Amino acid sequence: MPSIAPITATWSVFFTIYYIILFAHIGLARTSTSILLGDGSVEIVVAQANGKNEDEIERLRKDHMKVQGAMRAHGNFQEYVPLSFILILLCELSDVPSQAIHAFLAVLLISRIAHAHFGLLKSPGISVGREVGVVGTMIVMVVAGVWAAVNGIKELQAR
């Protein structure tokens, strides 16, 4: 059975493994905080309304940030990787050099790991990991998107 996009197909396993790791982080965060539904923000409001002490409210805030960080790391992966993968796949199918396809996929994976593991899972605020992740992902999307579009236009003109 011939493969029409062997590079993207091969790299897909690494993205799948990382997606599962991010999914597992949510489960671990939920288990360690006992926040089994949502992100814990409701628990904070209820504790404040019931006059809980500041130590308890601070613990709930930390739990909330832990679960929310895991959820956003997973969510950001879901938001950007599928479109990026489609653009890269279009590049591979339109005979973009294999080195470029490997570079797109490597930068995308490194960017997503930086964004999650050295960004959102460490701190909810601005961080180098998040900045690297955003910039790397956007570069891949823009370059792959333009390259795929240019190749598509050339193909249309050749018909």
C-alpha cells in the first residue's frame, strides 16, 4: 500500500503521543486537586460566598490554576495543531522539499512542547515557553500556508 504523505504520517505518532501526554496532565491535575468537573472557579466563588478563610481560598485558587493550565495546554494543542498539520500535509502533497516538511513538523512539535511544558503547565502568565510556542507555531502556519497556497495557484494555472 503506497503512502501519499510518508513524512507527515511518520511524524503524526509524535504529535499523538504528546496529545495523550497533555490529556493525561488534565487527569493528573484533576486527581491531585479533586476538581473533577470544570476548572475549579466555581469552588472559589462558593468558598468566598460561604466566608471560608483566606488560606482555603488561596488553596482553591492554586488548584484552579493547576487544572486550568492543564486544560489550556491541551486546548491550545487542539486549536493549532490540526490546521498546522493540514497546511503541512498540503505542502507535502504539493512536492515541497522533504527537508522543509521535516523542519515544519519539528518546529511545530518543539513549539507546542515549549508552549505547554515550559509555559502553561509552569505558570499561567507570560513566559518564554509560551512566547516561543506561539511564535514558532505562527511561523510554521504562515510559511506552510503561503507555500501550499502558492503551489495550489501554480497547479490551477497549469490546468
